[in-house]
Amino acid sequence: MTNSLIDTNERFHVILDRLSSMSVDDYYNPYKSFEWPESLPPDMWWMSPELTTTHGTAAASRLPQDQLHALSRFESVNFYSLNVHGIRELLIEVTKRIHTAGFETPSEFFHHFIGEENEHMWFFAEFCLRYGNKIYRQPPGAMALTIPESRLESLLVFTRILIFEELVDHFNSKMALDESLHETIRHINRIHHQDESRHIAFGRELVAILFEGVRAESTATELADIETYIRRYMTYSFETLYNPQVYRDAGVSDPHGLRRELLDSPRRVEFERQVFRKTRKYLEKTGILHGREAS
């Protein structure tokens, strides 16, 4: 059923054509688009303060300004490292489906998607290696959220991709406009936001179609399991922003203690709500989630 829903959805065809044309018209060569300065000033914000994990917490009020700047520096590198890992995962999953049964219709757009995401991974990795001398390892816990092979697999895969992209775009869209940040940081976020707006538009349409097919063939228990899985993945994705190695690199004496403190902070709940506000609204509108905020 899902295959026919993709093939016969006229709205989806129109959107795919428009997005593919935009990818061609907006194409840029990232290897020529960036001017990488030798270094970035350490005594400034590398991430908008309100996007840092300590913002609005007791920890922020007791830490000195230079350490808050250091935290923003390493949180910035962690954020771009998460992009590297997330893009690697989505490239694997999309490549597995391009020109396969059931995905004939979106395969032309998949070519643009794969090319753009590969270039994104390059410039995020380049930033990390140039200015952080590392790419942080993928946080533990991802294996516990492995997607088993089943008729639900593609729905869960593309919902995960959409959640990841919307989380990232929340940060990109804000940092692209933050004039307190170095132009190199603003440029990376501006370019990525430009491309991700297309990818998110595509992902929302595809996830809605995939869920329509799954819902028609699933029991109430299976649909509840899908919702539970998606909520777990959203929580995991958000908590990867709180990396104890970041706190250690910034000179925090008890990095794991600070992570626990920040995750238990009332501000964490509001921060997660802000990051996923649009995502939750969309997932509730499609029926994947049912309006119950995670605590």
C-alpha cells in the first residue's frame, strides 16, 4: 500500500519537482565557498549563548566568563560532530533505498539529497578538525535504538532523519542570524539552513505518506510502540547535546556531575520544548504523536 501511496500522491510529485529544481538552482561548490581563517578567537561565543546547555542554569551563574566561552567552543565542536555522525547514518539509509522498489518516485531527489549531505558532512568535519582538532565520538546509546527490519523500518528511518534535521536546523537558523558570532560560524549555519529547509520539506511529506500506509495496516499496540520509539529517539537526540567530554575539555572538574545537574535542571525541559516545538507539532498533526509532552 505504501508504495502506491507514494507513486499516486500528486502533491508529492509536485513538491519533488520543485525541490529538485531548487537544488539545481541553489547549487554551490562548498570546496570553494568557505574561507577558513587560521584560527577563531577563543574569547568569544562559538555558539549563541541561549543554545548552550548551561544557559539559564545555576551552573552558568557560577562559572567564569572565560569558561563559558570555552564551553561554547567545545559545544560548538560537539554540535558539528553530531552532524557528522547523523549525516553518515542518513546517507547509509537513503543510499540503501535509492532506485529500489517502492522508492522510484523520490529517487531523483535522493541524488540531490545525498550529494548535498555529503558536502555538509565535509564542511562540518572540516570545522571540527581545524578548530577543535577532533571529531567527538558518537555518543553511547545509539545501538539501543537500532531499527529492526520490518515493514515499519522505512517509516522509522525517515522519521529519525526528520527529527535529526529539525533539531539541527533549530540551531542553524538561530546562529545564522547571530551577529555576535564569527562570520565563519554564521556562514556554516546559514548555508546548512538553506539546504536543510528543502530536506525538511521533503522529509515531512515522505513521513506523512509512509505513516498513512503504516497506520492502515497496524494495530493500536503497534502504533503505540511506534510513538514510544519516536519519543525515545527524540530524548536521546536532545541529550547528545550534553556531552561530558565537552565539559571535561572546557576544564570542568566533574563533567559527569555537571551533565547530571544540567539534565535535571528545570531549564532542560524548556530547552527541549523549544528545540522540538515545530517537530512535535508536525508529528502530532500527522498522528505519530498524541500531544503528551515528554518530561
